Amino acid sequence: MPLSEHEQRMLDQIESALYAEDPKFASSVRGGTLRAPSARRRFYGAGLFIVGIALLVSGVAIKATMIGGFPVLSVLGFIVMFAGVVFAVTGPRGIAKDGKVGDAGAAHPKKAKGSGGSFSSRMEDRFRRRFDE
């Protein structure tokens, strides 16, 4: 169930107050954002998945890869398949301007009135302007 408009406003006010009081703590608590995976990342993930399937099948087919009846190569193939899927569906974390991994937009710079951007960033800017008044 989504928050009501009043609850969302209160949450935004609390967040703004936290940024005003201790911006370093607020940015560390907020953490990083995950970006959408690129086509190259999806391609490499699919390649890892295919290599994992090949290892899985060959581990079952070739009995010499079993150690004490345990299919080591098949387990390794499953791990490679899982890593390929995770790599393909996740994107890189945002990188801050100082080179540290984390949230690139944690500083919340003020934008000029009428500037472009996404809907959510425009709404955040509008709210901050009202809160500062």
C-alpha cells in the first residue's frame, strides 16, 4: 500500500531535515543507486550463463569430474550460471564525483528555476524550494 500524500510530505520533510543537519551521515545512510544494466553487461551475463550450462552438462556427462560421487564440475557450472544471471540483471552502482562508490546524487545541488530533468527530480526541487521558504 503506497503512502498517503500527507505521509509522503512528512517523510520528505524528515529527509530534508536530516540532510540539513548532517549531510555526511544522510548520504552514507542513503547508499548507492543501482543503474539499469547496459547491453554489453547483458551480453557478458548471457555468455557466462551459457558457459555455466556447458559446465553443468559436461559435469554430469563426464564421470571423471566427480570426486567421491560429488559432481564438482556441475556445481561449479551452476555457480557460473547464477553469477551470469546476477551480472546480466544488475547494473553498476553509481560513482560519486570524488571517485567513491555510492550515490552520485547524494549532494542534491539546487537547480535553477525552470530547469529540465526527470519528473521526480523536479518534484524534489519544488519541495525543497517550498521547505526553504
